[in-house]
Amino acid sequence: MKFFKTILLSIAVLICCPALFAFSEEPKEEPKKVEEAKVTGSGTLGVYNRYIFRGYEIGKSGLVVQPSLTGLYKGFSASFWGNMDTNQRSTKTADFSSESMDHKKGWNETDLTLSYTYPIGKLSLTGGYIYYNTKYANETEEVFATIALDVISKPSLSIYQDITSYKGTYINLSFAHSIPIYKETTLDLGASFGYFMGESDYWSTYDDASAAYTGSKYQGLHDGMVKAGFTIPVTKSFVIQPSVQYWFPLSGDAKREYDTGGDIKESYNPNGPVKSNFVYGVGFTYSF
């Protein structure tokens, strides 16, 4: 009996061993490689007929040249933006008389932005900081937060808080949509609407009775903008983007002016009026 048990055990081992050997020789799955995060970015050169910032007309004669450079890494972003006016003219919001008596061309603004974006599905949350170095006004700083939704109209709500020279809060609601029209060329549509609340004494409004800026602090519906343009790919990395924008005031207070007999009218808003203006030009962008 013991002999038969030994034979049966030997047969069982011989039957099982090939399976055990096969199991032991199965190739192990290699761990999936995680793609390394890379630094990406883009450089843009824009040429336009004028420079308008949140409805304020900064440059109104000649051309403006606006280069920018942006770097991205793991949600972090750092960008540089500049403005050069080829034929500076003083406006209510931009006084170039001290730096350019002959209204010659000049570099008059440099903006530096740092931000971080956190995506949650179709939602993205962004927080950041902006430094404005301007020759036509005091330099200043802002912190901002943006919430954006990746749906057909790309709604985005941003809140900017000036923390240095012109303390106040600017709220902007924007929309954007691109329509394919030929191969990879798209028609790009957009709109934005701004609301402003001044906080510091700088924002005291013009009082016609006292002929001075002694009124309440400026606040209300401020600027609106609609735009249309094209994105035309030349290569996988280089695109051309002609565009036209129409800016307009959203309230009577935003555009109100007083004729005081001078060359430049006094505006209800100490920073200048929001007027109806067209901005058109073209941008050239290289991505890397």
C-alpha cells in the first residue's frame, strides 16, 4: 500500500510540475511608465491699432506692438507681457507728457503674472498674482482668482483685487467659442462683461458742483467687449490669429464726462471714461 501511495504521489507531482513551471515562467507585467511632466509654453507677438485695458483707452494713435511669453509646468504658469506704442498720445487714462514730449514711440508697460491652475473634471480653479509696471501711471499689483467651465460657451468668472496703488475690485465674466470652418482653421467668438468697485480715495468720483473729485467712490457696471477672429494654423506649432474687438460702456456712469473747457474732458470715473472703440489687428503665436 505504501508503495502505491508513493507512485500516486509521484504521478501527481509530475502532472502538477509543468503547470507550476509554466506559472513561474510567466513574464511579469512591467509597471506602467508615468509620463514625465514637461515645461511647455508659447510666445506671441501682437500688432493692433490701439491698446484698451478693461475699457480704458490707453493708446489711441498709431500702432501698438504687444509681445508676450508664457511658460507652463504642472499647473503652474509664469508669463511676461509688454506694450510698445509707436505714436504715444495722452488720454485721460494715460499721460505720456512727462516721458515723451514729442509723442515718440516708447515701451510703456510690462506685466508679470504668476498663477496656478487646479483642474476638477470640466472645472478649473486658478489663483494668481500680477505685477504692472506702467510708465503712464503708478506701478501696481493685483491678486486674482478664476473659475472656468469647459463646456460649449467656455464661461469664466474672474475676480481681480488691486493691493497697492489703485485699491479696488474688478469682476469679469467672459465667454468663448470656436467653430471649425476649414480643416484646422477656426472662427473664434468671445464676449466679456466687467463690474468695478473702487475702495481707495483715488476712486472718488467727479462732483460737478465742486468741480473736483470729491464724490462717492466709483462702482458699477463698467465695460463690455465682443470679439471675432480666426485661428489659422501654419504648422503644428505656429498659428496666425487676426481679430477684431468692439468695446463699449455698460452704464451711464462708466461713460459720463463733463465739459470743463479744457482739451480733455473730466470724467465721472477718475480713471477715465469707457468709450465705444474698435480694436483690430493680428497675433502670431509659436508654441513649444
